[in-house]
Amino acid sequence: MITVLHGYLLEGSGSNLWTRATVQSLCESGETVHLMCQENHPDLYDFISDAILYKANGKRETLLKRKPIYPGRCIMHKPHIGETLPVYVKDKYEEFSDVRPMVELSDGEIETYLRTNVKILQQIVDENEIKVILANHAVLMSVVAQRVGKTRNIPYAIMPHGSAIEYAVKKDRRYFNYAESAFAEAQRIYVIGKEMRERLKNLFTKLPQIEDKMKELNLGVNTSLFNPIKREERKDNIGKLCLALEKVPRGKTGSQQSMPEQLTADISKRNLLSIIHASSSYHAKFPDDNVEEKLQMVEWNNEKIILFVGRLIANKGLHSIIAALPEILANQVNTRLIIVGHGPQREQLETLIWALQNGHSDLVLNLVNWGRELEGDGESAWQEIQLYFNHLKKHDKLTPYFKKAQKHLKQDSVIFTGYLTHKELCHLFPACDVAIFPSIVAEAGPLVFLEAMASACFPIGTYFAGMAASIDSVADALPQNVVDLMKISPRPEQTVMDIIAKTKGALSVDRYYKEKLRRIAIEKYDWKNISKVLASDLHRLQTLVKR
């Protein structure tokens, strides 16, 4: 039997998506999986047959018990860890009152978290004849696996993801030391492509044998969920999306979406921060209360649709897409941008769009200078826009840019949906023409890129790290000029200009090439094939530890 360690929820993107997709695929293949995580709604996932809560007083509570519907089954174990949830990027969770970036935790808080999880994992291992452990992320579940693996003499593997490396291991020596020790004693390290392999080698230079432990494992996508459709079917697909939202709780209300009515061209940073704070007091991980109305006003069968899906934080690069819109819309007026996701940058971006729409160039420049201060962490950002504006100013094109923005960027040119899950995204991706993911921070595996491919929605992304690996994987099947349209330069001075040029070209890409991307997604990235490779290798690891 296999145990998978994941310190977070199952809903959402990134490692959450990787975990639930992998565990479901393992269950479909007949495996029994013990999953330790913090999911609060196990009933939402049909592959979970049993769920147990381990209370602080040592008692247990059955959260779920039902008949498995797959050849295998998943038993979920949820340790009570108190009110503090260590995360990589600042976020909000309904279950925890203290959600903090790991780098802000004290040494004592880190050890308390580790001890709590180690205690529960030891019980799981002892009671269920666990033979191998798979830990998500470089920290902190890798350390939990390391400690239990040592005391129970069972092998463990680590599945590193980019967020832990970028936001914890590289930023805080404590986490580097934890990760280095865990990687040194792990029997296997799964890497998504050559870039992650090189990143780990360059990071852990004192572990010369680390590469011998590595095994490449592709990202995956549910190709039966994300399916291409014809243009004339798009409106029907959005109807299905709206039906899927019928009983879903809502986040941002109509009154909270009226923030632009409080803005002025000469607003100060202090006043803007106050307005943003008042407008962001909603449950961000739900869709907007009027999302159906906003989506139904789109002419799906006639318009060109650009899609962004991801966290609304500066490192995801959405601000660069906004900056590129005036030129894109001037070239293709019948175009709209749909933004799916949640995060502290939403209200800031809404302000940027409002300023561009109304010709308030001084406010636009102020927003660029204020950068991520408006997100609350005091770091500068939006460098890509600043460099783009410098370029325009140098060539006397900044004033014409603002005039284009005021002329072409209408009130409904950009639609924020709020947070959507796969139940809704599977209908939205195929109804869009182009999906853009201009991440600033290197990501091990952008799963949304593969979902776009599987949906025949042409994907564009920053050409580095896991995104570059995904683009390179399709290069042999497409003409070079089509492949080049998928690439945004990682150089910040080039980002906005690349988004403009590549999006203009991508909006006209022939359907034939999009369908080729779909076929590649099926052949290389279907979750079922990937989980079989993973299960086979994990079972082999049992022979590497002497009993």
C-alpha cells in the first residue's frame, strides 16, 4: 500500500491538483492509497471512500465512509494541526484562522507542525501495513516522510514542486537545511522534466549523488474531462458551466464589484489601499455572485476569447496581459479577456483597467510605481510594465498607447469570474481561443498549460522552467512558427511586447494545429498512464530498504 503526504487541500491548482489527479488515477488502477492531507470536504471527491479526523485529544472521528466506486480506494487521514497552516504564498483558508507563509514561522512552530504530522503518520503506517511513502513538496512533508521512514524502516520518495523551492527553500536557510537532509536520505526524487532536474542539482550542490535518485515523471491532464468543441457549441458549453454553478456558494458581491465608482484620477496610495481593503472582504475561493450574467453577455460564437487561469498575484504575470491589451484590442477589436482565479492582486488590477479605460495615464504610472505594495507585502513588482512603458516613451509611443487604451478597452473587455473549479473550467477552456500564462517565477509544472492543450485552446507561456519543457514536448509535431507563438521571453523587458505579438498570431492559428496539441496531450500527458508509471516505481522502492 502507498501513502501520499500532502499538507494542504485538494481543491485548486498546482500541487493540490497534482495530488487529487494522481490519487484518483491510482485508485482507478486498483491501488489502495492512504492520503494524509487537510481537506475539509472529502465527500466532494468520489475516489475517497473513507476519511478520518485525528483530533488534538488523541481521539478519532469518522468524517466519511462509503463504498468505493473504483477498483482501488483512497482512505484519507486528516491530522488536527491547530489554527496555523504553513503556506508558501499568502492566502486565505476557511478552516484556518492563522494562514502564514512558512518563512514567518518560528523554529518552535515549525517543529510543532512536524511533530504533529509525524505522530499521525506513524499511526497510519503501523495500522495499515504501509510499504512506501510519497511526500509532496521539498518541505515540510518531505521531513515528515524522512522521520517516519527512518523510525519505521520504510522507503520514501519526494515529489518537489516549484512553489516550495522558490518561496521557502531559497528564501530561508532553515528550509534549505530541512530539504537538503530529506533529499539526501530519500530513495527516489520525481522530477518534472530536465529543468527541475537541473534546478535541484544546482540547489543541492553538496549532494553529488542526488541525480542518481531522480526519475522523470510527466505532468498529467484528464483528457476525458477537457475536450475540444466546435465554435458553434461554445454558447452551449457556457450554459453547462452555469448549470454547474447552480448550488455553488458565492464570493465577490455586486456591491463589492462597484469599486471603480469610488476611484478618482488623483487618488492617493493611502486612499486606494483603504478602498481595496474594503472591497476585498469576501470569500475569494468562490465565484462572483453574478458570474453567470457576465459570461452570458459574451458572444461566444463570434468573439475571440483570451483566457487567464491562476492565482491573482504579481508572480503569475497577469498585469503584463492587462498592459498588452490596448495593442491587442486595437488589432483585433472583437476580443475579450476572461480572468479566472483569486488573490490579492484582483482589486489592484481592476484599478489599472479602470485607469486605462478612462485615460488616467498619471494614475496608471502611479500604480506601476506602487507595484506590489498594494498587495500588502511591500515588495516592488510590475517591472515588466515599467520596462514596456520606458520602451514606448523612448520611441514617442507612450501617449498613443494611452489613447488606444481609452478607445479600445471597454467596460466589459475584461471579465473577472472569481474562483472556478475543474467542474466549471472543463467547460470554459474549450470555449476560448488562446490561454496565456506569463509567470515570472519558475514553475515546475504549469498544469493549466496542459488543460489548455487538451481543450484545443492555444496555450502561450513564459519560456522557462516547466513551461519550456511543456512547449518543447510539442515542438516536433508543429511548424517552428507555430511553436514560437507559444513562447514568451523570460526577460522582463520583452514580456509585454511578446504577449502582444504572440497573442495576435495565436488568435489566428489554424484549428488543425490546436487539434494536434490535443492529440499530444492524450499521448504524453494522460493521468492514467502517468499514475501507472508512478505506482510501478513506488512498489520497486520497497526492495531498496533492508528489513
